[in-house]
Amino acid sequence: MLTEVINCENSIDKDGIKRAAELLREGKLVVIPTETVYGLAANALDEKAVANIFTAKGRPQDNPLIVHVASKDWLPRYAAEIPESAKKLMDAFWPGPLTIILKKLPVIPSIVSAGLDTAGFRCPSHPIAHAIIEEAGIPLAAPSANLSGKPSPTLASHVLQDLDGRVSAVVDGGSCGVGVESTVITLADGHPRILRPGGVTPEQIKDVLGEVFIDRAVTHKVSMGEIVASPGMKYKHYAPKAHVSIINAPLDKMAEFVNERAKDGVAVLCFEGEQNRFNVQCVTYGQSDDGASQAQRLFDALRELDEIGAKTVYARCPSLDGIGLAVYNRLLRAAGFEIFNL
Ligand code: TXA
Ligand code: MG
């Protein structure tokens, strides 16, 4: 299949948005930019279109998709129950990088929710994503637009590396501002629980709801047989080709550790301004004291490590507060949970 690139980079291009919406209404796959990462979108109400998402990504069938809506007013058409706490979260964080798990109505086909009776709902704030959903007039099921297992795409060029020839169109909206995926929260057992940390931080949610729990799978490895609240948590993810290890240590100690092991194929994933401390190739991901810049850079940096031919990567450990928890969660998965505390 020929993949059409629809350029929307500089402004809200009306023709581009009309074209993307038209393809989606026809049941085609269209990659759209969002404020978090690019999404591989299809009509969430069309079972066949949604099945093609799983094929294009090579995604396991038991991993449910997020349903993207244009506004919270759309929710009663697709969600069976909207608890008071969900309303508070929507008022505070929608449109934006927060996915809320709610009981779904039967109109959402079970392929979207991988057989669960719930679905994740999100209202993206990216103006192009918003305009496409509004113009299409249908909810969009959209996972991140990478091949399963690869780092999520934050640029249209990342999408084309993975999905050229597998989707009808890619809408190029430039680089994604947040850079890591949305926060996924469930309210199912009466208490708010974060299943995946993301663009909205636990601190922000606590401010709105008074309490928030963080699922153990966010920072701990779950075994393949284990039942997890969010099926996406159990897969190896975000991984470049290299073997990645996280080094939890002060910069001096890490530099000593890495420089003792310097040889061809060894690389470091560090913060800006730290490159001169290492005698190996370095790729940077943001500033050491700025979680938002780390989130924005992380996935691009992981892809860059492949481009420089890194075989072994030692990664600086981010701080875990604020959006840092999301950065740490993604890096942990990229590293297959290998972390050295020096
Ligand atoms: O920022 C984002 O959320 C991006 C953009 C495109 O919106 N989308 C995204 O989708 O990251 P995906 O499919 O890569 O990740 C969705 C996550 C998975 O971990 C999945 O298991 C979880 O959300 N999820 C979806 N529906 C769920 C449900 N009903 N119950 C529990 N977890 C669910
Ligand atoms: Mg994903």
C-alpha cells in the first residue's frame, strides 16, 4: 500500500484535515499527531478497521486500545457509567494527556477493549488531532503509531520508519510536545489508580481527587502469566536494538563505571552538557533537572541510539517525581528492568 503523507506541520491545514477525516470514515488507517505521541488511528466503531490496527502494528490481540473523542460531551454515547471522580478529572485535564478507563457501552466493539468490559477514553489537546476527530465525527481507536515493541513515535519520520506501506496516510504535525504517552487511570475499584504514568502527573491528580494510587506494575516487572490491570504493562516495550541498562548513580560514579568499559558499540544516554564526562558516544535526553524536557526527548533519543549503531547502552537514571515517573517507567521497559545501583 502507498502511504500518503499529509503535511500539516505549520498550521491547521483544512484540506489535510478533510482528507484525513475522509480516509478514517472510509475505514482506513491514518496516523495522526497528538500532544503525547503519534497515534495509529481508525474508526473505533468499525471492527474491521480496528482489526487492521493490530495487523499494521504487530500488536498482541489482548492489548486494548484507547478511544479518542473530540470532547467530554461525546462520552455518554460510548461509556456506560461516568463516576463523579471521572467528571472531576475531565474538568481538570481534558483536553490533554489523560486516559480514563470506564465501563463501555456495547457500541464500542470488543476488539477495541480486547474483550474487557471497560475502555480507555482520551480527549487529545493537539489542535490537529482535535480537528480530525471533530471533522470525522467518529471516535478514533489509536495506539501509539510504532511497530509493537519499538519506541513510540514523536516525529512523522519515526512513524515512517515503522509503518511506511502499512497505513493509508500519515499526517505530519511536527514534533509532539509531551513526548511520552498519556497517563492511564482506572477508577474501577472506587479508588483512582494510575496504570501507566504519563503527561499528567500523580501530584496533579492527587490535587484534584485528594488521593491516587500507583499500580505496582508501573515500577515492577510483571511475569508473563500474571494478571495485570493494564495488559500493555506486561510487554517489553520502547526498546532500541541495543542492550540498555539504567545506571542509578551520581554522575562521577557513572562516568567511572562507563569509562572502564569503553569500547566500540558502547554508548551512553545522558543529560545535556554531560557528554564530555564519557569516553564513548553519547546521546542526550533533556536536562538533568527538567523532567518535561527528558520526556520530550526520550523516544527520539532511543531511536538515535539505533542510528549510531549502539550495542550496549548505559542510561542515566531520571528523577522520579512529576513527569519523571513516566520517563523512568519507559526507560525501565526499554532496559528490560535492568538497573545497576552504584
Ligand atoms: O498518549 C497516548 O495514550 C497515545 C496517543 C496516541 O493517544 N496512545 C497510546 O496507546 O499510548 P497505546 O495503545 O500505545 O497504549 C494504551 C495503553 C496500554 O498500556 C493498554 O494496555 C492500556 O492503555 N489500556 C487501554 N485500554 C485499557 C483498558 N480498558 N483497561 C486497562 N488498560 C487499558
Ligand atoms: Mg504504545
